[in-house]
Amino acid sequence: MAVSIFHRATGDGLAIVGTLALLWWLGAMASGADAYGAFIACAGGIVGKVILVGLSWAFFQHLFSGLRHLVLDTGAGYELKTNKMFSILVFVAAIVATAALWGFIFMETI
Amino acid sequence: MSERTGIAKVASGGTELGRVRGLGSAREGTGHFIHQRLTAVGNLALFLWLIVSLVRLPLADFATMREWLGSPLAAVPMILLIISVFWHIRLGLQTLIEDYVHSDAPRILALVIVNFYCVAGAAFGIFSVAKIAFTATAAVTGVPA
Ligand code: HEM
């Protein structure tokens, strides 16, 4: 099922790109104003924004399919129709959450 | 297998069930599964906290960001987040490697790299937060960092 390969791909993408971004952000903040400014310049540029939007989508996709995993672990949701409905819901919820997040950020900054 | 009873059974490692519990091919399958899920729940709570905090902060303002992360109410959850996420990906990337890398030497090398990255990454992240938090206190009390 597509949703489980997406769970793996987004988890691995977040694990590599996401944690490096997190460490860069924290390390820059710890080093001082110049290093932090350099981080903000990269993150706020067009490439940085594309990466951040991608990371946030991967995060929400992984979050919702992770929740699906946890529900399935309890033994619930294996009925074919229910299972298919939840899989589709995961993709929709991830896109809606990503759009809502960036919509909110956009509204805040203007 | 010879049948043992009483004290002999206990000495040989417990009951039948006790001996197989947690013994998958890697001898720790159940623990891996449970920790993956515990850290998933930790990630869920801590990353929602981080996102809600970030959208309300002036991200480009260095002084305000330092002040925020320097307070215990942000530094402590951030350290917990670092622990939770690096533990989660250590387990997750281990699964990935065991699924796709089948020959011994490359698999062991990849697992070593993942373990080193996760431990070093977590140490670096926690150190950064600690440095910010401790120098923030120094700034307030007037003691130089
Ligand atoms: C938001 C909360 C999160 C939840 C609810 C969650 C849930 C899960 C669950 C249940 C699994 C196990 C899947 C399985 O056993 O097949 C998993 C795997 C994984 N997660 Fe997460 N996760 C979360 C956040 C993250 C984050 C932030 C990262 C990376 C920075 C991440 C990286 C991974 C990786 C690499 C795997 C292994 C994927 C695989 O090989 O199948 N997760 N996650």
C-alpha cells in the first residue's frame, strides 16, 4: 500500500535532512548572531523555503501515517473499506495541514 | 530437548515462555518495537509543541530566539525532543538498513554510522541548548558566560 512506503520515505527523509536542519539551527543559535544570521538567510531564501515546505509536508505525512500505524497496532482498522478510507485520509490530512501551516505563516508575515 | 522441572527449570533460564520472550532473530525485537512506538508518541507531543512555538516566534530575531530557548520552559522540552527524535531515527534507520542491506560487512558499517550519527547528533543538539540556557542565566545575573 502506498501509504506505508510513504511512511518509510518521509521518515528517512526527515531523519537525514530534518535532523541536520535542526542541528544547524540549534548550533547556529548557540554560536552567535552571525552564525544565526547565516542560517536565517539560507532558510529564508527560495531554496531554504522549498526545503522547509518539503520537510513540513514530510512531517505531517509521517505524523498521520504514524498515527495510522498506532491504530492498526491495537488490532483495529483492518476491514478493507475502513483501511482504504484511512489511507486516503492520511494523504489528504497531510496536504491540508501543510497548506494550513504555510497559510498561517504567510498571513502572519504580511 | 530434555525435560526439566522445579529448580532445574528456573536455573536453565525460566519457563518455556520466559525463555522465548523478547527473543526474535535479533534477540531484542519486542524492545525495538515498543521503543519505536514510545518515541513516536514522544515525537508527536514534542514536535507539535515546537511547531506551535515557532509560528508564534520572530524567527529572524536572534536576541528574542536566544531568550526563548534559554528559558527552562523551552530548553527542557527541546532537550527531550532531541532525545526522542534521535532515539526514534536510530531505531527507524536500523530497520531500513536491516531490510535492504543483506551482506554482513556493509550492513555492520551502515549500522555503526547510524549509531555514531545519532549519538553525536543528540550530544551536539543537547550541548547547544544547554549552552544557550546556561549563558542566558549568566546574562540575567550579570555573571559573564
Ligand atoms: C510526529 C510524530 C511521529 C509519529 C507518530 C511517528 C510514528 C512512527 C511509527 C509508528 C514508526 C514505526 C513504523 C513501523 O514499525 O513500520 C515510525 C518509523 C520511523 N520514523 Fe517516525 N514518527 C513520528 C515522527 C518522526 C520524525 C520527526 C522522524 C525523523 C526526524 C521520524 C523518522 C522515522 C523513521 C526513519 C522511521 C523508520 C521507517 C521505516 O523504515 O519503516 N519519525 N514512525
